[in-house]
Amino acid sequence: MARIAGVNIPTNKRVLIALTYIYGIGDKAASDICEKVGIPTERRVNQLTDAEVLQIREMIDRDYRVEGDLRRETAINIKRLMDLGCYRGLRHRRGLPVHGQRTHTNARTRKGPAKAIAGKKK
């Protein structure tokens, strides 16, 4: 099992797909990494040599912000918005949708399960 950026990537998947298991690396970044390292996209992780895994690991460490660093940066950005007291910060603080979605109905992912209102039934 290959371990890259602190994540055990699945061995039986293609390299292109397995790299997306790392937080901060999507389809485009994974294909760029494979292209720069010179790995064919149809290769599986268990077919990689130790040298290739090392090359991938070094490239990710050098060129990409992933996992803990990226999560920390995102949390700091959200905390900054909340401290400023701007509209987006207030929405984060209240646990409501931030990007202008409707909240009259829907928005259950952000708001959590529906709470019953006493005396509402007629």
C-alpha cells in the first residue's frame, strides 16, 4: 500500500484515481502529476516502483498544498471572515448557507435536521 502525503492510497485502483484520495488533489492535479512524472494514466498503484512513488511524493510535497496544511488554511480563512463580522462570516457563524442559496425550504445539510415548532399544527 503506497502512502503519499500521509494518506494510504488504494493499491488496486489506477494512479489517476488513487491520487484523488488525497485532500487537495482533484482530477486535473492528478493528471498533471502523472504527466510530469511520466506515468501512463492506465497504470495501477500496485504496479508502481518505489522510485515512481518517491517521485510522486516529492512532487506533491514541493508543488501542492494538501491535507493538513490545506485544511488549516481553509479553517483560518473561515475564522478570519467570522472575526471580521462580514456577511459571509456571520453565515458561517450561524451555520447557514454562505453562497446565497435559499433557506425557506432546503438547506438541510447546513441547518441540520428539521426541528418541530410547538403549536404549529391546525
